[in-house]
Amino acid sequence: MILMISIATLKDEYLIDENLEDKFLLSNIKKCQYFVIREILGEDKFNQLIASIDAGSVSTSDNTLIRDYIQPVIAYFVMSEVVYTTAYKFKNSPVETGKFDELIKVSNKYRHDCDKYQEILKEYMCDNNITIENGNTYKTGLFIGTWTRNYDERP
């Protein structure tokens, strides 16, 4: 399995504690790459990045995409999932309900951060005309042109 972020990067640059077992991190990196990143990038771009990483031939622009835009999405997704997973483990042992609820709130906060980083990734892809499936690029919600609507019309 080729990873777009290393365990060392997660532990050195993000709020992942050294004593957290790698198996919790690896499973969540894989989940994020396939459920989130692949969906955003599209199958072709995702596979191209994975092949480049595997071959050790990542271009400068793809390195920027991975390091500055994809890795934060993965990191905050992993932090969200790890907090939730460990909170669930705590729930099965005698832990106060309030403490469990607090951990879930932290998990939700990290998931919100992940969602924001996804938006930033999509904006970057749009701004840089990074192609996704079928040669399409991300579109903004901005419409420049004329549009009128008669409020008296009924569909």
C-alpha cells in the first residue's frame, strides 16, 4: 500500500502522539485515501499520484499538491477517526459519560477541520486546472452572464 502521508509526518507535524500504535494510523490513512482523496482527485489523478510516489518520481507540482493540500486532509481525517476509535475503546471500560462525550466533540472538531481542508484542496485543484475524471476540472459556483427569473412563474 502506497501512502500519501507517512506515520512520521503525522507524528512530527500533526497532533498525533508518539505512543499511538501505527495500526490505528495506517488503517485510517488507507480509509481516507480511498474514501476521501480518491473521490476528490478522481481515479486517474489518484492512480497517477500513487504511481509517481511508488516510482519516486513525483513532480514539483504534484509534490506541492500532496504536501500542502492532500496531507492536511488525511491528517485531520486520521485525527478525527483515531479520537473516535480510542473514545469507543474507552467507552467499553469504566469511563465517565462526560469524558466520552468530550472525546467525541474533539473528534467532530477534527472532522470539521478535515472538511475545510477538503474545500481548500478542491479550490487549489480548480485554481490550477487540475483535471479529474473524464478531463473535467472542478467548477466554481460563480456564474457570469445574464439570468432572469420571473417570480410569478410556477413550475
